[in-house]
Amino acid sequence: MVTQFVLRKQKQNKAGECPVYLMVYFDGARLACSTGEKCRPADWNEDRQQFRKSYPLAEEANNLLKLMAGNVLKWWRGVRASGEVPTVAGLKASLQPAVVAMPPAPLLVVEEVMQFREVMRRRGLMWNTLRHYLVTANWLRNFEQWAGRKLTVSGYDLATHDLVLAYLRHDRELSPNSLYTVGKDLRRLFGYLRDERGICISVEPRKLRVACQDTDKVYLSAQEMERVRVAVLPTTLAPVRDVFLFCCYTGLRYSDVLQLHGGNVETLADGSGRVLRLTQTKTRTKVSVYLTAAASAVLEKYTCPERTGPGARLLPVYQNQVMNRYLKRITRLAGVSSGVEVVEVRAGQVLKTMREKHELVTMHTARHTFATQSLLRGMPVEVLQKILGHASIKTTLVYAKIVEDFQHQTMRRIWDAQGVTDSSGALDNQICAVEPSAA
């Protein structure tokens, strides 16, 4: 067998370049195929069958031709040993570099968290629920930078999980509930990868549990609510105060009062009052809340032609961060300054600090206030559950645990034989009333 490299000058292109062909002669037969290389005639040495030094990267190009000639020789020997008939297709195949099957790239945990978040979005999870997957992905990226390595799905075992939690707990000083969120997200992710995508994982998802810690809920007493109601405030703060009190009277979350419009207010058929009917943004649960005199007074204050359209907002609600910042100032001016012990777990240590209550007030404090004050006034837990839109009564019972006045009342009744009639300090205007049932 003889191999030659020939420049096909008759196939010159517009740039003046000609293709280089490989010619193979054996047993009086000839096979020809293109090498994929081309050059100008002046850059080709016909005698030596290679590129001249004037050709760019001539040494690399000539080495490629030598490699091709060696591959053709191996191919020819194999064909001759097997007794097969040489073909052009076989010749071309011998010139192609061997394709080495590369192992699939390992799945990265951070990337899978983001893809899982997208899957959950398509399945209808709400934005607030999906947001913490972004937070979890950021914490895991921080760990990767600290550890100097990527977290892979196949390599994520319990030892790695413990290392991640130790970094987040001690180096980043995350709270127990933040760690709980990370563990919950990873548990759901690995369960999805194993059960729905059939991916082999190195950890049992249910073992990625992190203990959740109950946090103290801040709420206002009836006296503190009254001080907020009558406080003399700058005109810029008065609307924020009114929205906050309206949530104290109705138990609405910020996300619901933000989107409250005229279509949510209905008058009862018997004319005995009005109710709010809405679908909660967070849980998509339909709730009905009776508008008491105090709540109606707030709405009436902002009733104007601009707010009477079907899509008009009923109350002047600002961004949540702005509302929270203003509320701290409002409650400070109103004298809500009782001491509150704040217990935190940081880096494995329990830290106790004393804070004034106004420093801890947020828009969600109104919902806590509504729940605790409703219980103090004797509202059944089952009714409160419906008004708050809780799927489980266990969630509502959390408020019963934090109302210390219940404990005080019971002890006074048992030990001092005293009936309790006004310990809650209820306002004249009832905070909440249950919607009357139809006759």
C-alpha cells in the first residue's frame, strides 16, 4: 500500500486555496478523500508532499498529515487481516480522530436548586414560597467559596451536610430557623431528584432534617393599641398608623391589605354590617372577616371618588420596608416602650438581649395583635382559625400559647377565687366579630 498527499489545483477556490487530498494505492486500486486541509499552491511542496514553512502553522499542519498517514496504515492492516474490501467510507473513518466517550458532568447542587425552583414555579407555588430557594442557593454558593469546592449531587452525603450546617451556623451565624429553611429546601430537592428524575443520590432525604425553633411573637396590648390610635403624629405617618390599626382589627397580612380593593367589601343581606371577602395571597384561602366599627371607621376615613372604582385600592399602603420603618417611629412616639426579652441562638450559643417593643414592631405584628386580642376577648380558637385562614388549627393554637394573660387569669381564679372581667383591657370598639350566619 502506498499513500500520497496531493494538492488538487483544479479545485482552487476564490481565495486561491486548493484542497489537500490523500491518495491510497493498493493492489492496482486507488482510493481518494479530502484531508480537510487547504492552502495556496505557493505554500505546498509537491516533492515532499507537505506544507512549506511559509504556510501559517506549517509544523502543526505537517504533523497532522503524518498522523493521518499512520491512521491509514493501521486501517489498512486491519482490513487486510479481516479479509474485508477497502472502501472510501472506511478510509474516511480512519482519518477521523477517535471519539473518547467523556463521562457526564456531575450535577451541581446549586444549579439543581435553581432548576427545582423553576419546576415548583411551573407547578403553581407562590413567589414568597419560591423566594427562599434563592436564599438557600446563595448560602450554598457562599459555602462553596469557603470550602474551595463545588457541591455535587452524587457527593452530597450526611458528612457534607453536617459540614454545610456547621459553616452556616458558626461562620455565617445563621439563626436556627434559617438553618431549618436550608434543610427543608435540600430535603425537598433530593427527594425530587430521586423520586421524580430517577437520579442516584448518596443521602436519604428524610435525614436532612434541621430542628425548627419557635420564635417569640410580638403583639400589642389593648392599652398599647389605644396609645397608637390617639398618638399625635406627623401627617406623613398618619396613613401608616391607620393601615396598621386596620390590620389589627381584621388580622390581614401586609400582602392582603396591599391589594385590598372595593370588590372585597360586601354589605350583609340583612343590612347589619359589612364584611371583607378575599382570597389570601400567601395561601390562596378564601376568608370572610366582619368589619367592626373600628375597622369601618378606618375605611371611611379614606373613602373618596379616587378609591371607589372596582380596582381602586382602599387604603394607602406603602412598600413593606417603608411601612415597617415608619411603624417603629410611630410606636416610639406613642410610647410603646415596654421591655421585651429577645432570645437568639447564634453560633451555637443562646443570646438574650432586652429591646424596647417599638424596635420590634412590623406590619406582621398587627396580625399577631389581632389573634391574641381576639383570644383574650373570648373568641373560640376554631373561629379564629377560619378568620386567619389557617389550614391547621395547630397553627392557630400557637397564639394561645403566647397569651400569658390566660395563665394569669386561670391562676387568679383558682388560687384567689377571683372572676376575671376586664383583665384584657378590651377597647369599647370590638376588634373583631364573626360574620353572622344567614337565617
